[in-house]
Amino acid sequence: MNNIELIILGTTKIDGNAVVLHTLSREFGRRGFVVHVGKSAAPSLLLPLGIVEADIAENPKSTLGNARRIVSAAPLIGIRNNLYKNTMTLFMSEVLYRTVKDGANEEGLYDWCRKSILTLDAMPSDFSNYHIRFLLELCSALGFSPTFEDLLPYIGGEDARAHLDALRTFVRSSFSESMLVPLSGADRNKIAEEILRYLEFHTESSINVRSLRVLHELFL
């Protein structure tokens, strides 16, 4: 049995108080583990993008391992005490869940994801654009590194011209500069949708992210 650090992407209830915990880790990449809620972990430890440590045991009869004695590896107080950041982590975890395939273990993906979570947790303000920057950095973490020209085929709609300059700025600017790009909630939503279309094409995934609409409603 090994003790490893995991990032939680979500849970799927399977029976009684048992769930499949969908996770990322350095050791396993994207992997699911069976967890008995209450016995092995409190529900508050299993929130999206939680960073936890767990004892992992392989199950020779299943591709799912077992995770026990789950404890927090980072409290994420800055996220959990903020409605906007919590909603953003719902979006980020849903994107990761739908783009990173079971068994995939992209080099550096876990450490980039961990850093992204802790950065959002620590930001005191000006994080309304964070999920857009996250999507662009995820493209790079998965090996695509899009230029502005690469994204052009995925931009469309009657308002496309209104946010072309904003998207160009995101691709070409530093992190701190991109956080200060002035955008309406509608423009953020459109830009996020366009980057998701790019990700769909390159990962051959269907990325129907329900939490994007909630983000749009919060960040008007």
C-alpha cells in the first residue's frame, strides 16, 4: 500500500456510501479509486480540485484501486471560503475530467495542475479571467501550445470581432497582464467556449461543460 498525493476531479456514486473517486496523480495520471465515504474520507475532503493524500491499494480483480485514510494535503481556504473561486474550480475540474482520458499520464500535467489550484487559492482579487488563462495553459500542458492563429478557426458568431483583440492579448501576454484584460461576462463565456472547441478537436473529446453557464452568471 502506497501513500500518494491526489487531485480530485469528481466522484461517481456506485453503492451505498461507496464512490469512485476520479483523480490525477504523479504516479498514476488519471485514475479512479473506490472510496467509502465516512469510513475512509469525510465528504468535505472530496470536493472538486481538492488536494489530498491517501493510502492506495491495487485491486487485482478491477482496474479501480482502493483509496483509504484520505487526509487534506492543502486546506485551500482561499477557494473554499469564496463562492466565485469555488465555482471556478467546478469548471476547471469538469474540463480536466472530460479532456484527460483514464490511464493518461502526461508528463508535468499533475504539477502544473497543482500549481494552478494553489495560485487561484492565493489570489486576493482580479481572478475573473483565471479560467480562460487556465484553459490556455491546459492546452500547453497537454502538448498543443496554441498560437492566436491556431485558435482563429474556432472563433465565430456575430460578436467575434468584439473579443478577437482580447483573445490575442491572452495568448501573447504574461499571467498578470491577462488577469487585467477588461471583459464582460458574455465575452469571457464566448472565449472560453472557443478554447474548449479547440480542445475538443485536439483531444477528440466531447467537452460539454455545464458549469460554464454558472460562471457566466456569476461574472457578469
